[in-house]
Amino acid sequence: MSADKKDKKPALGRGLGALLNAEATVAAVTGPVQQLPRIPVDAIENNPYQPRTEFEQKALEELADSIRLHGIIQPISVRKLGANQYQLISGERRTRAARLAGLKEIPAYVIETDNRGMIEMAIIENIQREDLNAIEVAISFQRLMDECQLKQEELAGRVGKERSTVTNYLRLLRLPPDVQVAVRDGKISMGHARALAGLENIDHQLAAFKEIVKQELSVRKAEELVRNMGTKPASASKKQAPPPEPELPAQYREIQSQLSSRFSSKINIKVSGEGKGEIVIPFLNTDDFNRLLELLEG
């Protein structure tokens, strides 16, 4: 096999790889892109499929200072909705910072795409290029599978990762909410979370999680703790398991995925055959509860 074939990177899906490569090439050769259309910042709607839910204000202000000095080096990507109306596909940090910097117009690639294509490009662009935490990545993977009807193997090809890597991320979403919040907030690493996911019993997962945090265990020590817990006889787990819940209809799965992305937590929707149900929004503590209230009121 030639060196060129060995070094070939997987496609990012729907031509996104070519788009990003084009952006990089233009920026490297010519600096700020003048030949692209410059569209009014006020005419750009936020991306409703944006997987990142939190943007650090200090980092945005630093980027705004850079934009005031150098302008926009890398154009954003949008789709046209109507006359002088656009919707963001990628580049939300740059757009927010441009507003802070007082820019009236911003260079942009205008792309024709449908809702599904927009979801896929927005999520994949963030996975490939942004520093998402492990839970945000996991939720993004799940959204791609649910909203674009992808299997794990197809998803792995879209994002350029091994199928085992995708599986490990998706397993994080089966962890209890307080463990997911700890991963999101950086209190434990993905390695710790992967170890906890090896325990089938939720009570064991929570007990091990508390021990990991209390003793500040390394990932290796956490794996050892989990192995020891897994070898203990689980008399309670021998009891007859409750019947599995019916599979959630596709339209509810899509809403559940969107809510999970917005709240950075695994939201659960339960629906009965009569159409009755509930939406469960878990929170870890008072601060997390207040964070959720702000999102609900926003």
C-alpha cells in the first residue's frame, strides 16, 4: 500500500471534509477571505442543532479582541433561508465573538443543504474541531444515530473513528446522571467513566463513583475497584428483573436527543400506549438545579 493511501483520512460525511480543507487552504494562502460573500451578522440565526451548549465568556472576549485586530481569518458556514436570512451551520464561536467585536458583516460559505445535512455537518464539525467534553461527544454521537438514522458502524465512518471508540462514548449515556455531570464538569475522566460503565448494577456504579471521587483514585485504581466489585456475589441482582420498557417512538427519541443536547444531561422521556408520559430532567445538586432553571427560563 502506498504512503498516500496509508495517510488518507476517512471522509467526514456529505462533503464536509472537502469544505474544511478548502477553508484551511484559502486561509493559509490568502489570509482573510475577501472573495467570499460577506453577510450581515444580524441576519444570521443560531444553529438549532448546535451540540455545544456552553461557551466560556472569557474565551469569547479574547477571540473578539483577536477579531478586532485581525478580522475573521476563517469564514463561517451558513445556509440561506430567505432574502437576507441565514442559518448558521458551523462557526458559532466566531459569530458570537464577531458580535462582541462589533462587526456588522462576516465572510461566509453559503451551502445548500436540508435539515438532515445541516445536523450532520454541524455535529461532525464540532466533534472534529472543537474541544467537546466526553458527554457532549456521546450525546452528539447519539443524535447523529437517531436523527440521521445511522448505525454505529456508519457513524464511525462518518466521524473517522474506530467503532469501539464510538461504542465507548455511547456507553457513557447509560451511566447515572450524577456520573455524567461529573464527566461533563471534569471531576472524573472518561477513563473513570468507562470503568464505571463496566458495572451492570446502578447502585454499584454510584458506590464506585463516590469512592473514586472521595479517594481521588487514578483510572487504573478505579478499574481495579470495579473489577473487585464485579466479582462480589450480587444476591439482589438475582431477583427477577422488571420487564423492559417499551421502545420509544422515533419522534420522541429525536426530541429526547435534542433536549439532552440542550441541557448537557441525559433526558429521559417515557410514553405510555395512551400517549401519557413524563419528561425526566435529572440534576446533581443545587447549582446544577439552578443551571437547569436558567436554561428553562432562557
